[in-house]
Amino acid sequence: MAKSNIVHSPHPRTPARNRLSSVGGSAACWDQPPPGGGTSRGARPRAGPLVFGCRRAGRMPSRLPISPASIMASQPSRRLLLVSNSRLYGEGYLEHCEQQMRSFFGGKVNRVLFIPYALYDRDAYAKTAREKFETLGYGLDSIHESSDPVEAIRKSEAIFVGGGNTFRLLKTLYDLNLIPEIRERVLHAGVPYMGSSAGTNIATISINTTNDMPIVFPPSLEALGFVPFNINPHYLDPDVNSTHMGETREARILQYHEEPHTPPVLGLREGSILLVEGNKATLLGRSKARLFLS
């Protein structure tokens, strides 16, 4: 296990019970709680944070807004590449994570199944994604072009879920009954899953910490539950010199943690990437991340 560079300290403007961490280049493991286990209401996690910076992490609260069966068992075959954003300023689509994509998909994957439901113009979105993946040596099939989306998931070698509006994305997955199919492929068949922005949001416990407007209403905010925490993509640190009076990302995440039994939230700054292999998570990319513990 790589040595962590996390330093815990209360933020001067946040309640004492909220702890923030900056994370960069760290690898860590988490432990899933046993059935019925976990910390009691109001209890703080153990000294190590859940996601990064310790060999054995603190346990999740026993009550979570998700079915325990979907994430609480150990998943040694789980492989995820969770990207904060599809584009960095001055660069092309997915250009900043090409190296990580090649390493992640490797030589065993020939074709990737693309899920473009987060954007309205799915044809144009699929064209953009297909051109990028073909330059990396992979064929790409877009699920919206399939007459049977469920069968497309079942036959997939790898899955890539693009960014856009998280509510639109999750609602479509529920409407087409694809949530259990994607869980089965990723958690049990070991199919590699890559998400960007909204596609990263839905890989977590819930979409409660998305930045998007609820332009449509999915039947539940519960997401795929591939990891036992939430993510805030495109995370921006508070600007002490800003005259903007609206809420910061930090303030919104702290409001979320005012509610009981809410999981940790990882703020992925633009350019940061989370690689998950089994129960190990490693932060990659050009930026650090910020971990919020309730």
C-alpha cells in the first residue's frame, strides 16, 4: 500500500464534525461492513478515512440510501475508471486521460459499449466518442443504436458512460431497466466500467452530490453503487477572492452531510481520475481530490 499524503484538519469555516482532506497520488483500500454492521448514528469513523490514506478504512454507517446487497459484499472483480471531466481547457475530448484509458482497457477489449443517455443529441455524442475510441484502437457501439439495450449490456466487453445531465442519464437507465444489468456485468462478470462526469456520478451510491439541475425525475436517486461513497465531479475549491454570493461546492457538500447516515464524498477536481480495482482505489491524473467525511 502506498503511503498517503493526507493530512486531516477541520476547515475554518466548517462545523467541527466535518473533516476535509486533500488527496493526491494515493492508493488505499476500504472494508465493507458485515451484514447488519457499521457505526451507530452520530458516531465518527475510525482514524483512517474510508477511501484513501489507510490500510484498513473506517466502516460505513449501517443505514444507507441504497440496497446493501448491491455494494456491501466484497467485489474482487470490480474494475472502474472514474473520470471527473471529459475535456480539459485547451485539449480535445478525453485527451487528458488517453494513457489511463489504454492501460485500463488493455489488449483484451476489442469493442466498448457507449451509453450516451446523459445528452439529448445521442447521435452526435456517439460520433464524438466513436472517433476518440477508434484513435485508441477500440471499436465503439452506442447502446441507443441497439434494438435491445438489455442484450447489448449482456454482451458488452466494456462499458463507457459519458457525461451530461445526471438526472436524465439515471432516469433513462431506470426506464430501460438497465441498472441491474450493468451491476451484474460490472460486479459479477468483471466487465470494465469507465465513467466521465455524469457517468462517474452514477457509479456511486447515489446522485445526491451531482452538480446538475433536475431537468427530469428518475424514480430514485439511488445509483449503481459500485463504490461505498459519493463523488462530486468537476469539484471547485472556494475562491477567497470571489465576490459571488452563491453557495460553493464545499458548502453544498457540507449541507448534504448535515443529514444523518450520509456517506463520504470525494470531490474530484478537473483532471483527476479514480482507478478502482477490487477493493483498492488509486487517484490518478493531473489534479488532486478532496475527501469530505461526515
